[in-house]
Amino acid sequence: MSTVEDDEQELTRKQRRDQARAQRKEMEQAALDAAKRRTRLIQLGIVAAVVVVAIVAIVIATGGGSKSHGISTNKRETNATVSSVSSLLGGIPQSGNTLGNPNAPVTLQYFGDLQCPVCRSFTEGALGTLIQNYVRTGILKIEFRSLETATREQETFRTQQVAALAAGRQSKLWQYIELFYRQQGEEDTGYVTEAYLAGLARQVPGLNLSAWEAARSDASLASAVTTDAQAANNSGFTGTPSFLIGKTGGQLHRFEEASITDPSSFVAAIEKARKS
């Protein structure tokens, strides 16, 4: 016959079983939740990896991965740049640092630093119109001259400007500087190296690389860079691009452009010099 004490013991055993069952359920639920969290993290990791791969693929496809160092490794992009420059300059006479007919009635002297991003804006802006409408038609000739502003190291500046002047010995200076401007690297990254300068030279159609390399050692080209700096100083120039304009054979005057991307102020100055 059951006693009160037996009933209490039975109740205690039942409570322990219920408690153990509840603990097991809690543990099972915790394990299930942990498994779900792991699955979710794995899925998120896969998505993140796919996004990273996609971004890298886009950067590589557009050549953006090499832009901070100047010349793009994207062959299609490079070919397009070379083609654009060849189309702009093809058929226009060159001599040394001068683009255009030597007997053109108007002369524009353009003082630039090949690492200057503002000069690049001029190249991609107003310059194209001036070349097409005035240089190609024999009205204007443009003389490129050197002025250090953006390049941090004087020796690097001299080296890069002389590299362009050396291409001018083969009447291809303007191809060289246009390719340089269009493939500038980011400022202060030290992208102007011997490999970069030689890479530009290889892009210039028809440039004799051996003759170009030999010309770079000509002391007269380094002297020309110094002479340009003195001329810029005499004109009070402190930034690039800077300009002198006037009737060919006469005195050139300092020209303050209204915009380096809109050619309107250049056109007005050319027409004024032409009629003077």
C-alpha cells in the first residue's frame, strides 16, 4: 500500500525526469540555432566572395587596376588612346617642339609640366579644337615649353621633359606629350619611371627607339628645359598651363585664358593676333 512518503518520492522522480527532458530540449534547440547561424554565415560569406570577385573583374576589365601607375595594361584601352592621338595629329607638320606650319601667322607658346593634371584637362578640353580648327588649317602653330609645377622632384621633371624633346628629334614630340597626358598616373605616386617613359616611346607610331634613347643624352635638350624655365620666370608664370600668344615673328604677349576646357577665349585671342 502506497504511503505519503512513497508518493513524495515518486513525485520527485517525475520532476527530475521532466527537468531533464526540458534541459535536453533546450540543448537540442540551442544546437539547432547554432547550426542555422553557421549556415547563414556561410551563405553571407559566399555572397561577399562573389561580390569581391565581381568588383575585381570589373576593375581588371576596365584597366582601372593600373591607372595609379600611369600606362594601362588594358591593350584595347591603350590602342584606343594611341588611335585618338594619331587621328588628332596625323598629317600636321612638326619640328622639334613646334606643332603646325612654321609659317603660320599666329604663334601660341604653351608652358606645361607633363605631370600637371590641369595640363591634362587642357589636352582633353580646348586643345583639340585649336589643333583641328587652327593648327591643321595653317593659321596657328603651337610651341611646347617646359615649366616645373606639379612634378615633385627636379631630376624627374628634367628626365621626363627631355624624353619628350628627344621624340621631337624625330618630329614626334607632340605624339609623346599627348600620350603622356592621357596616361598620367596619380600625383605623388612616383609613376614616372624609366619603364613608364620607355613604354610611352613604344606607343609612338614610327618612333626609332634606339635614336630616341640616344637623343635623351644630348645636353642641349636639358639646356632647353632650363631656358624654358627662365622664359617662364621672365613672363611671371608660376603655374601650368601658361601661355604666350602673338603674331609670328613679333612680340608674344601673356594670355590669360577664361577656361582650359572651353576654347572660346583662345579663339578670340588667335583671331585678334591674326588681324593685328
